[in-house]
Amino acid sequence: MRSTITARGQTVIPSEIRQYFHLSPSDRLEWIVDGTVIRVIPVKTDPVDAFRGRGAGGASARLLAERAQDRNKE
């Protein structure tokens, strides 16, 4: 997928990418220069939504198990 940069420095995000990442007009993007590569990362306004899906999974179950162990030690 390609897009063109306008004279004002604007570009269009292809619709397939907007749909895949659920991007809307109010969303923000972070631009990172990594050597000769430019990475664009969507930044969610809600930090909980931003973290969702990044963990190993099962965090709630692990937390409940740890709390149960703590209660048993008392």
C-alpha cells in the first residue's frame, strides 16, 4: 500500500489500515525514526485500551490465585 505526501506534508492512511487498527479521525499517531525506517504507531487515548491484548493473558486468574495463597498463609 502506498500514499502520497501533499505539499502541506499531509498523507492519507489507506482504508485497509484504518479498518484493521480501528482508526478514526480523532485518533493520534506516533512517528518513530528507527535508522532509515519510519514507524507509525497508533496511540489510544485510553491507557487501558492501549494495554489490552499486550499481556500474556490470564492476569486476572493469576492475581486471584496469588490472593488466595496470601489468605492461606495468614
